[in-house]
Amino acid sequence: MKKLFGSLLTVLLAGAVAFFVSVVMLDQTIPADKDTSYIAVADAPAVPDIAARMIPSVVGVSSVVKSHSFSAPVSTQSMGSGVIVSQDGYILTNHHVVGNHAEIFVTLSDGRTVQGKKTWSDDALDIAIIKIEESGLTPATLGDASVLQVGEAVLAIGNPLSLQFQRTVTAGIVSAVNRMLYMNDNGTLMENLIQTDASINPGNSGGPLVNMRGEVIGINTIKAQDAEGMGFAISINLCRPIVERTVADGAYEMPYLGLYAYDGETARYMQMEAPETGLYISEVAAGSPARLAGLTKGDIITAIDAQPLTRMAELREKLLYYRVGDTVALDINRNGTHFTASIKLKSEPK
């Protein structure tokens, strides 16, 4: 499945994009006779209530990598954030926070630190689920990122820099939606990102981006370098099927199509000729479900199970709701001829 969203872009894109963000919030006194109706919702008294409600759901995530240098053991520790999504200890965070680290420790809002275990992660999506053996925890409420509006007020909560500043709350707005960024370290393109000017720093990764209803609408992931007020979060809609399946079943297995495709927006980002509609298939993996169903390079996907597709992010999100072994119907346009391909989803090859 990673190949669906990453391998094409590894070939077509080059160069590194590094990220960092710095936001300066300035106090301003507004004369009493001025119209204050334009002030962001983040200035309203609801913010302290939302923060107080969210803080028990936000955790610190420390991961340790053990290696050897000149035959001596060496441990390297990294720090990030996470958000509790179930009472029995499932936690949503970033893949780059936990990676393939040998040990994971979770610091709860009551000050306790407990050991965690990674149950699932994907570097292309930069999403991970970890589990701690606790009960009676306070899970966060997941919102709907598809209804976000540019200019909407949001809060970012996490552990910037270190646990010394754990559960820091910063306020800002949704600066843009559906952002796209190329990740040079793993050769994938992250799509459908939420851009915000809420202050995000190293250590905030994996923490929640929250709307003014106290719902998690994103997971903070990337900081933009050489710019102020540019942070990015993964849409919670991408995380939701993974979270729901993991909480219900105790595990998640990503279904695999085995094709590489791009939409018009991606093509323009890569300065390529854009398909007029649908998703242009650029390659089909040998032995994949898509190849067995007869799909080939140049086919254009227009719908999945009769649901129209205009963006690759839509196909990616919808596929996450299916299970390995399910059959999906893809509507295909092949040189003006339209047909439906029935494809049985398999597990991703190791």
C-alpha cells in the first residue's frame, strides 16, 4: 500500500524538504469602541475549557533506539506526543515518533510513565498506534476534518522540545486545507494535510490539532523551515478507520491494490501533464490484485464502488475502510472505453 502513494513520487521528485516552524503571538489592546466581531474564536472563554478537557487525553511519547559504538551499547532517545483514543490504552501518534524503536514509554497527565508497545505503523502515512496496559483512561473525541474551513480557530497541544514543556497549548487558525508536501526521507508525498499557524515545535509531533468543539481534527506532523507560522497536521479522517479497527479488533491490516496513480493536482505539483478527470494509473505491480484484475498503465480510475474519485487522497482514505479479502469495484476509463474492474484486496507484500 505504501507503494500506491510513494513509489511513483520517489521516481518523479527529487530534492529535500526540511521543516521547522516558529510563530510569534503578540498581545494587542483593542479600544472599546471598535468592532470586535472579527476576533478569532480562539480568543473566546471556551478555550480554557477545551484545553482542560483535552489535556488528560494528551500524552508524552519517548522512544529509545539501542545500538553499539565500538562494542559499547549506546541508547538514543527521541520525544514526541500522542493522543489517547480508547479507555483501555490505545494511543494515536506519528510513525516518525516511534519508528522501529526498541522501547517506547508513555507519560500520562497524572505524571506516571508506563511502557508502551507499537501495534501498527506506516511510514508513508506517518501514522502509528501504540498500546499501554492501562484502563479507565480519557479518550479524545475525533471530529470531521472534511468540514474544516480556512480561518477556523484551532488549538495545538503537545510536548514541544521536552517533557519540561509538556501539554503546551497554542492557538491559531486553519491556514489552508488539502496541502501537499514531498518527504525526501522516505520518498513519499503527503496529501490532504491541514496547514495551521498554531505554534508547533519539535516534540509536538503526534499531538492533536483540536477545533473549537474540543474534537481532534488532525495529528501534528511537520514543521516548515524558513517560514513563520507554517505547521501541518494529518487529517483525522485518514486516521479514523485505522483507529476504529484497532480499537474494535486489537489490530489493523492495510489492504493492498498494487497500483501507482496520480490525480490532476498531484500532476501539477510535479509539473507533469495532468489528467482531465480521475486518477491516471502510471504503473501496476506484477502479481498485484490490480494486475490480476487486468488493469494496466494508462487506465484512469473514476470511481470506487460507485463513489466518484477526483483526488488520490480520496482513494487512499476510502481504501483504509476495507479489509484484506474484500472485493472492490473500480470504474475504469481506458481510451474512452468504460468498464468496471472487480478487485479482491490482498495483504501488502513484505
